[in-house]
Amino acid sequence: MQGVAPKAMRVHPGSRTDTRPPQQEPSPGTGYDAPPERGTRATRYRCLILDHDDTAVDGTRRVHYPAHVRTMEVLRPGQTPVDLDTWFRRNFEPGIMHFLLDEVGLTPEEMAVEHRIWQEYTSREIPQFYPGFLEALAAYKAAGGQIAVVSHSEKDVILGHYRGAGNGHGVVPDLVFGWDFEAHKRKPSPYPVLQILTQLHLDPRDVLVVDDLKPGVLMARAAGVDAAAVGWGHDIPSIREFMQQACVAYFATVPEFAEFILR
């Protein structure tokens, strides 16, 4: 994140933060705590439900915003696109589809063009995982945790990012719910979380949703599970303030996230 001074991790009062085990030696190759002996509960949460863009990878700057700029060049030549921060705010609220349909005023035919341009960008542009993120997930999985992804990117694109960036860490999500689903089953609908609970045989208390924007928080609330926020992909005050108030924890850096999930 460029030009943003990190802020300390904030943990919401009443969240489950007092069960940290004694410090252990770092696991070789990850830089994070080694898992406890087999058969013991390794982490506070048994499953992380992760957002993808701007949580795991630098997707908006690298892929989605440039695709929007190109869409505007094609469909609204001469009209200046919103800037990057405004794009983040519109994704936060009211959501990308409301923005494109109601504010930009795209017709169904234009939406088909927009979708084609977006897919062209997602197929050729490969965003990078944030430094340390895959290592944190590898340590979490080694400790017995499960990982699911709920995103507005497409499933094959998400899996391609993970498989292409393994670097020996071998982290691949157990389940992925992407844009491929019908609109009423996408985030912020609770449908993906409820399916994850069912398919992985989990209770709501076992799960933590990790996201950078409001739709993930609304999804978590509707499904009755905890949500945590990340702020390393952008630092827009109105978004940060909401996420800090609405979530059980707020992480400004990947190491803060790693420390929390490995407790």
C-alpha cells in the first residue's frame, strides 16, 4: 500500500482474543509460529472465509480499476471515469452493480460489453499476493485450519492465482464461491457462508470472514459469523472507520493478520 502509515491492529471488545497459547518457535520456511502437537486445537477459528481482491491480491489497482477505465473509454468516450479512491468507495457502497447500472447508466447490452472487457483483463493480468499472505495461510493450514474464498472474481481466476503463486507453500482453498453464481447467491448474500458451514461441517462460531469492504461484513452478519477487516489494500477513512466499528478485528498489516489467525 503506497503512502499509508500502518496503524496498530484493533480488536473489538468482546471478541475471542484471550486464548493465545504460549509462544512457539517459528515454523521453518514460513516465519510464523509452528502449529502445536497433532490433535490439539491450533487456532481460534477452524475456517477462514477470505475475500480475494485487495485482501489476498492487489486486484483492484492491477486489474479491476484499469478494466473499468477501458470500459468507460469504449462505452462513454469523453466522460472521465471516477478516480481509484472513488472506485473503492463505490464498491464499498452501494456495490459495483448498483454503481454501473444506476450511476454510470449502463444498459443490459452495455453490461455485456463491460463484462467482456472485465474478463479480458482478468484473464491476462495477474495480481500479486500481498507479501507474507500465502505464508500466513500455509501456517494456518498446517495448524489444521481450513480456507474458503468468497469473492466477486470468478472461481477459475481465483484458483489460478493460488495455483500459480504457490512458491512451495502449497496453499489452495478448500472451497471457492465467486462471481459465477447467480446474483442472489453472491456476497453480500449469506448463501456462500451457509454452504461453507454445511459442506465443511462447521458451526458459525468456527468461522471468520476476512474482507476489506462492506459486502463481506453484511454477508457475515446475515450468516451469524464473525468478520474481520483488512486495510493493507487501501486506506480510505470512511471505509476504515466503518470496518473498525463493524468487525471483531481490524488488521493494517499482513503480520497483524497472521498473528491473530495463528493464536
